[in-house]
Amino acid sequence: MFESVDPVRLLRNLGIYVVAVLVAIVGAIGLIDVIDVPAVIAGLLLALGLGVVLAVHEYLDGPF
């Protein structure tokens, strides 16, 4: 399996995935009022992060 993995594609997908997960985490933490982010912005960040994670899985064949 690892012999057929393209390292550039793997790093690109993991980079996008990590940033999207971090955006979703910031949105979730903002929704529970741990950090001072307006609820509308926090909800949008959560939705954006989850949407990008879904896009990586569906269109870029997952992080791995």
C-alpha cells in the first residue's frame, strides 16, 4: 500500500485536512463560548471546516 502512495498528494491532502479540522474545532469551541467568537461566525467556521473535511474525503480520495 505505501509503495503506491504519492507523497506530494499525501502531504497536500493531510495539509488541507489538518487546516479544515482546526477551523472546525475553532468553530465548535466558539459555539460553546470558550473563546469569544460570535455565534454566527462560529457556526460558519464549524460548517466550513466540516464541509472541507467532507470534500477531502469525497473529491481528493481521503487524507491517505
